[in-house]
Amino acid sequence: MTHRPTGLVAILRGLTPAESVDVATTILEAGFDAVEVPLNSPDPLESVRRIRDAAGPDARVGAGTVLTPDDVRRAADAGASLVVSPNVRPDVVAQAERLGLESYPGVATPTEAFVALDAGATALKLFPATAVGVTGLRAWASVLPAGTALVPVGGVDASNLGEWARAGAAGAGLGTSLYRPGDTAQTVAARAAELVRVWAEHTR
């Protein structure tokens, strides 16, 4: 696929439709490349729809915890342009490619990484990132095809984001270090700005 690799992705687990536009647009305006609403959030596809309508056609709005090809179809119908999974299912990746969506399957071993790439993944979600580690990312990069986008997710925050950036990560997924259910848009805006600052500082 020809999409550009991701940078910072906001994982908005627990987001409600009522707050979705304020929170998501604040994060995108702070400099995040994408926002993702996990499917185990309250009415997630309605949130995706509202964010898409507010942010416009060029914004990267996604669904997370996408586990089946039907999940991919429903996400696409809601206006998602990317899908993120905690695991690798080639039929999920293939469905995303078929519908023109970016696909970020979760991988925790080199074997899973190659399976995901063979299926057509846009980028690889290193999950949980704490298990793979920065050393693991560097080792994987030495054997995976040049240019493979590796995106750590799980345990990434402002304290270690710079280390991932220096190791060659193509981006990172930020969850509870950015947003927790009930957080105001103002609170999230401050966290987003700090994460973007850290990322920029270590990717110059």
C-alpha cells in the first residue's frame, strides 16, 4: 500500500460519542498524525463517524481492537481510514487492503511480523511494546524489509517516547498516557502537546 507511515497515534479507549469531536480534534491540532477509537469503547463507530465529519476527509481516523473482517467493513462504513489490531489475522489485513484502509496488526515476534507483511500490512504495531523493547525493535529492523514501519504500543509515554524515536520507531501509539475516560479536552491537549514536543526533539 502507498500510505505514508504513521507517526503518533492517539488510542482513545473509552471515548464516548459526546466528547469524541472535542478530544480528537484537539489531539490532531496538537500534531498527532492519527486518532483511533477502539471497538470496545462506548458506541465506537458513532465516534468514528463524528470525528470523520468534523476532521474532514484527509484526517487519519481509525478504529482499534479490530479483530475480524466484519469489524474492518463496519469501520470502513463509519469512515475509518485505518484499522489497528492487537494480533495478526491475514484475513483482517487483506480485508483492510481490499477496502483501501491502512492496517496496523499487532506483532510480538519476528514470525508474526513477517506474516503481517506478507498479508499486506501498512505498518507493524509492536505490542506490547514493553515485551519487544527498544533492543528488540533494533534487532527486528535489521532483518525486516527496509522501510518497514515499526510502531510501539503499550507502555509508551513521555518518559520513554524519545528512546523509541532514537531507536528508529516510525511512530508510537499513546493510550492512557494521553487519554483516560472522563479527561477534558484541555487536559488531553496539554498531554498531546508534550508528547509531540518529545517526539520532535528526538526525530530531528
